[in-house]
Amino acid sequence: MTGAKLAVLGVSVALLSAFTVRVSAHHSFAAEFDATKPITLKGSITKVERINPHGWIYMDVKKPDGKVENWAIETGAPTALARAGIKKDSIPIGQEIIVKGYRAKDGSTTVNGNIITLPDGRDLSLASSSGNAVRPPE
């Protein structure tokens, strides 16, 4: 095989691998979350990841016994969050928030976020994969 053919083959394999990883990382709401298990969490933001295809907000939530759990909140992609009014500086680390969403089927501290309530009382969509498939939790 010539050098040019090897280069084309290498680039093709790399592109195919990148596409495969991105597709496998994307999932439907119903595959991982339970629409019959709404949850409301109140706590402070510890980390924000604005990545594709889903972003993540991590928050510390104090349990009734006083112990703190770190929850992972799945959101929509960065562009979807921006359209919903959530910019990079809208949700800083340490800010107290309320999140309404749906529990993970595996019982982990993972939620598909639907609505975030900011300290000023504004409710914003988290542009999550639940979309209109389920009603916002009460």
C-alpha cells in the first residue's frame, strides 16, 4: 500500500472511530431514566460540564441524616442550554439551586434534569432528553 493510501485509510478509521464513540455515548431518556420517579433536589453546585451530547451539573445535596451526597444532573447540550437562557456564568460553583427531574433506573445519584430554579426564583429548562416525553415533575 502506498503512503497516500495508508494516510487516507488512517484518517478514515479515525473519523469512523470518533463517530462511533459519539453515537454510543448518546442514549434515550427511557433507556436510563424512569418517568415514574420524579425527584426534587436542593443543594449547591460543585461542578459544571458543558459538553456534548449531554451536559452535567454536579451538586451536593444534604440528606435528612445530615450526610452530603453528590448528585449528577444530566442536561441538554451547551447550545440547547444557551437557548434556554443558561449561559456559562448563570450557574457558578457554590450557587444554591433546586433541580426537578427524574431518577436513574439504576438507583444511582443520577438525574435527568428538567427544570432548574435559580436563587432569584427563575425557573429555567435544562433542555434535557426528557423533552416533552414526560410532564415536568411537581
